[in-house]
Amino acid sequence: MNNKDNDARGIWKVIGASSMGTLIEWYDFYIFGSLATVIAGQFFPKTNPTAALLSTLATFAAGFIVRPFGALFFGRLGDIVGRKYTFLLTLVLMGGSTFAIGLVPSYETIGFAAPVIVLLLRLLQGLALGGEYGGAATYVAEHAPPGRRGFYTSWIQTTATLGLFVSLGVILITRHALDPDQARSIEKFNAWGWRIPFLVSILLVLLSIYIRMKMKESPVFTKLKSDGKVATNPLKESFTHRSNLKMVLLALFGATMGQGVVWYTGQFYAQSFLENVCKINFDQSRTILIWAILFGTPFFVVFGNLSDKIGRKWIMMTGMLLAVVLYRPIYRECYEISSAFLVDGSVTLPTQEYWELVLLVFVQIIFVTMVYGPIAAFLVELFPTRIRYTSMSLPYHVGNGVFGGLTPFIATLLTTIYTGDKLVGLWYPIIIASVCLVIGLMYLNNNIDPDVND
């Protein structure tokens, strides 16, 4: 077997090991959001369901808000100690927090201590995820051959959506396995069955830890370390050097901010809208998203690969533009289709209309793949190796964690304030994506040399 074959096998092992762990971390993180409606009744007072849901979404959002702090802490660790052991640590922290959420007693049992404990665990999850993504993307990119970073890192990009896909699938399987009778299965799931998806995640985490323990350190970082060029203070180098700080700010306001709101609108707010505004029943609201994700996920790789040929900028900007222009027509159509079948406060869609909604959500997933597929390679190529983990992690997690992660909460909150407009929640992602689009078009470089910073 020649060296080229060995290199190819090596990169796919790296992608497989990195993706497995990252997928599980996203699953752990998103299982909470996928069960927001159920969790609202478990950890908050049931006297006001709307307030309970908003409180749950705020707790969900808290995990995103602390992600930048995780990015700073673990990014610094990754640039000093190494990529491998840093995102091994984040995996352990994430898995333990998720498992613990499944053990927290309900509000009826321990009162206000329940939401406080859950909030603390969500904060630990956010810190862990803040260190995970930058490590995995950097690790894969530093193994990829020049000119192919977009293609290889796009496989890591699929894991966020696949983590949501797996979380939805596990929820549905768990609920239907509890009892053949639908009414009883719903009752059991809402009472205690919701804990199962949290608890079983520990098995996946242990498997991923075993796989990651066998991984080697990034060759680029290893050479940097052997040459004695590892950054001694990556935080200072990343954010006090004017040229690098400029790149951090440009990455945030010209790319990740818009990418974040498109990602969370197309998947999380889509599910919330189908369930809470369109009143589509539990199973259909989730299987609509599952089908759309299944059909859309390959496009992460399509657009990642395309970005190696035509550049990252125009693909990401086109995705944002399409989202800005088409969100309101898409959601208006979803609402009009579902409202025709509203009976006793719930909607069960016939086959044709069900697949029409799958198509409408699938279109949104395409926007997600356009903005998200190339972005790992884009961020990696902006920053030098010695401070790459720290520098790329912060704008990514501020853009996704703060701007993107707040999307479901802010959008839902707007619908409770401006009750006359069912689509009012969309103004938040539309405005943020529009601002990012303008900045990106004006200042982003479409021709970054993949080797210029190495």
C-alpha cells in the first residue's frame, strides 16, 4: 500500500474519531432543547405553561451564552497542551453533565432547587461545548491536505445536525417503546420516560472516550511543539495583537453571527414553530424535522467541497441572503397549511400536507448547510497555528452561542408580546443575518490561501 493510500486511511480515521465524539456532544447538548416542552413541566411551576416554556428556553439559552467562556478556557488549553487531550476533557465534562440532568428530581419534589441544579448543569454543558468544536475542527483541518480543508472539515459540520437528528430519533423511539397505547405512552414519557435519552447518553460517551484515547496529536501541533513555538499566552496573542483581533471581529460580525441565527432558525425554531404556533402533534412535528435533516445533511459535504473550488465567502453569503428573503414566505406557508387542519387545539396533517411541510423545512436546512458547511475551514484558515484553537473558538461560539442560541428564546418571546403576528419571531434572525450579510460582503476575503497561516 503506497503512502497516498495510508494518508487517505489516516484522515478518515481522524474524521471518524473526531466526528463520533462531536456528534455525541451535540446530542447531549440538544436533547435538552428537543424536550423543552416536556422539561418545562418537570422543572418549573405548572401554573403558567407559557412562562415555564420561556424559562426552559432561557435555561437552554444559558448553555449557549457561556460557550464563549468555554472557548477561551479550553482554547487556551488546546493551544498550550494540545488538541487531543483538550477535547477529550470536554467530552467527559459534557457526558457527565447530561447524565446528571437525567437524575435531577422534579420541581414537585425539591422545589426551586430543581431548576437551579439544571441551570448549573446546562452551564457546564455550555462550557464543554465551547471547547469541543474548535478542537475537533482544528484537529481535522490540521490533518487535511492543502486545498481540501473545506471537504474534510465539512464532515465535522454534519455532526451538529446529526446530533439533533439522533436526539429526536431517540426521543421518539423511547416514547413509543414505553407503551403500545399512545395516550399511556405520552403520560409515561412526560412523567419519567424523558429521562431515558439523558441517561443512555453515558454509554455513547464512554465509547467515544475509548476511541479518542487511541487518537494521536495533530501533526501540525506536534511539529510546533517540537520546534518550541507553542504560544505561551494564546489569549494575549489572539486578542491584544491588532491584526489578529481584527480577524476575530471580522469572523464574528461577518460570518458566524449570521451563520448562528440561520442554523438555529432552520432547525430549533422550526420545530418550536411547528409545535407551538402551528399546533402540529408531537410525533409529526418531530418526524417532519427528522426527514428534512436526513435529506439535507449530505449538502454540508457538498458545499464544503464546493468551497474548496470557489471559496468560502460566496457560499455562506448566498445562504444568508436566501434565509433573509425566504424565511417569512416559508413560515407563512407552514402556518397556512397547518391551520386548515386544526381540531381541538391540535393538528394532524394528511400525507400530502405532511410532506409539503417536510419540503419547507428541508429548504431551510439547505440554507443551514450553505452557511455552516464551509465555516470550519474558513475559520481555521483565518488564524495561525499557534493560536488557532483560541482565536477561532471565540467568534464561533459568540456567533453561535449568543446570537444563534438565543434565537428560539427571543423568537418565542416576541410571539408572546406581539400576538397578532404569528411570524414576528422571524424578525430577530432576519435582522441579525442581514447585518452579517452586509459586513461579510464588504469585508470578507474569498481567496484565503490555505497555507498562508501555517
